[in-house]
Amino acid sequence: MELRHIRYLLAVADHGNFTRAAESLHVSQPTLSQQVRQLERALGVQLLDRSGRTVRLTEAGEAYAHHARLALRDLDAGERAVHDVQDLSRGHLRVAMTPTITAYLIGPLVHQFHAAHPGVTLTVVETTQDRIEADLLADRIDLGIAFTGTHAAGIDNAELFSENLSLVVGSAHPLAGRSEPLPARELAAHPLALLSRDFATRTHIDGYFDACAIAPSIGVEANSIGALVEFVRRGRLATVLPDAITRDHPELLPIALTPALPTRTVEILRRGTAYHSAASRAFATIAQTLARSS
């Protein structure tokens, strides 16, 4: 049995088809089929059900594939550990963060990290908090930056800073220029543009609405902070944004609410049992230093 046998089996399981799996692996279909059958003979059990239009794992195959994926994940982590350079002259780091944080933190953070360690390449992904934790556990990313809360088992967290949010409008909005806090109950009269419901920020905002017993008028939902900024800047929609984003856009005007929107804590996340490379440790240190100075 060799590692390629395991990788070939998992490719067929993922694609549900020998042809597509072979294409993804850049091998011929007969070669792939032969290698999988070699693995089945070595284990003495049928791993794939080939009887239907879609190839599926058998019950034994499901059990084996689960442990095989864990083994390959740890082997990949081991390979990165072997090649990790402690002086950070080279390396690669995979980071994910939620959209609101990307909008104001990733620029200065990447600038400082790249200036200090130009030989380390970065992959930065913007995604939802649930996906960040799933990707950490699957070893698809090294670090995540998201919000405090109940995290999945196996996720370690360290506090970075507190984030404040405000209602935000453009210069053409009826609330523009208002100096006194707006009672939350009056929000129902002002259409909102908000992030879609799969984002942690939207969950935080909806929790505020529920606590205030108000039903907001939501005119637009989007999965992009940049889109929300444009909607509000150009029209008569309002939104809710972190104060750090609002400060970077002079054309956006914050309006205080009463009761005030609750603050939330931004954290750096990592898989507790993962190997933490020199690059990931350096990135976390710069993030913490930047958070303290902001």
C-alpha cells in the first residue's frame, strides 16, 4: 500500500466518478481503477460500490476514508513542519477572515507582515465564520480571524480587540446630519442594506433587533461589505458597519443608536492540535501588536 492508493480512493469518493477523478489526478482511468482495486485487495474488503451511476463508498469504505483523510491531513502538516524555516526566509501561510474584518484589518496586517518577512507567501481568504472553523479543522488554512463565541471543538482562540458598530447613512439620507442618538424603535422607518444571514455580523445585528423587539425594514441583502458601502453612499439606504470601516469612508456618516449596538470581540483562531509554523506564529504576533496599537 502506498500513499497514492489512498489519494486515488479519496478522489473517486469525492468525485463519485472514475473519469472525473482520473482527470483531477492527471492519470488514465484504467490506471486509477487498477490502483483502487490493488488497495481493496490489500485490505481484503470492497471499498467502493460501483453498481450505480454514481460510485459510492461502501460502509467499510466510509470507515476507511474517514481515517485516511485524517492521516493525509497530518502527513501534509508534517511535510510543512519539515520545510518550515525558522528564520522566515521562505514559507507559505494560509489565512482566512470574515468580511467586516477584511475591510479594515487585512491591509495594514499584510503590509506589516510582508515588510517583515518578504520571503513568506500569503494566501488570504474571505469567508464566513463557520467555514473558517471548518477549514481550520480540515487543515485547509493555518489561521483565522473572526469573532468570539462558541467555537467548534478543537479550535483555540486568543482575543485581539473589541469592535464597535454604528448605524451608517450617506449624505442624501434623511438622517444625515443628525447629532442625537436615534431610538432603535425608529429604525423600522428606514430601509436597511445588510450582510446576508450566513455571516456572523448579520447574526450579531439580528440579535440586537430581537433584543430591542423591533422588525427592521431590510431592502437589500449582500455578501460584500464593498457593496453595502456603495448602496449607502449613493442612495437612501442605511446599514450597520464597524466604526473602523466608517472612519475610512468620509462620505459615510455614523448615527448613534439608543440603546447602543453591543460591541463584539475579534479573535485569532487556530486548530489546537495543529503544527503552528514560524510564519503562523509571526503573523499572530503582528496581529496582536497591531490590535494593541489601534
